Amino acid sequence: MRIGDLANQLGVTPKTLRHYERIGLLGHPDRGDNNYRDYDAAAVERMRVIVGLRALGLPLDRIRVLLADGGSRREKLAEWLDRETQELSIQIAVLQGRHEDLEARLEALVRPVANGRGSPRDCICAALMKPCGCAARPATGGARPARRIAVDPALRANPRMVS
């Protein structure tokens, strides 16, 4: 099979196939009288595997290890997938915690103050989760008046709608 046909079949570019050949993931194919690369069935199958592993997110160096002789490809891939899913679970937990923190800060920023006194228009202390001293601070001369921030009333009632 010629390089353009193989690339089209696999959904990659001929440049990608040449790169895999150059770095040693794929052996050098035979060449026809016209000097075109001619991939045999084994090379086509190897490229299908390589492209599939890349689609899973495996880096090229990991693919090289996985395809190397010795050991079960299945076991090597299972080990990598297990490790990768564990890492993703940690990342998801971190992002979920950050999401919840930001939601709480947004809600603190837009909810009405319980004591009815309110705080200065440009105060962000509630979102910073610190006591507000803004009302006690004297206004600075020449400062531009604070703009009113429009927040959707539905958001005030249910700040989780931001998600």
C-alpha cells in the first residue's frame, strides 16, 4: 500500500507516517520502481496499532516500549491505562474542589448581606473570604464612582446555575 493511501485510511498525514518511520516506530518499507514507499500488510497493521495508541493519548516513547519485544502488550497497555485513569481521577478531584471553591466565592459575592447593611459597591471581600473593612475605609478623592454589576436574578437565587 502506498503512503498516501495508508495515511488516508488511518486518518493521518503522510508526513506523520514518514515521522514514525524516521523515529523507528515503523520499519523502512520496500520501495517500488517509482521509489514510492510500499507498505506490506504487517506494516499496515503496525501503523493501525500505533495510530490507535496515539488516539488513546499514549506518547510516542510509551508506544515504543509497548511495541518492543518482550512482555505482553496487553499487560503493558493495561498498566498504562490504569495509571492514567488514576492520575485523571486525581486531576478531576482537584478541579472539582476548585469548582466548588469558586462557586462558593461567587455566591458570597452576589448574595445579599444578611444584616441588611450591605457593603460598598466595589467590595470584593466576600469573594476573598475575608472580613470586610471596606465600609470603614474613607473614600479616596477623585476616584471614579463604582459601576453597578448586573447579575442575573436567577443566579442570585441559584448560584449553582453557573456550572
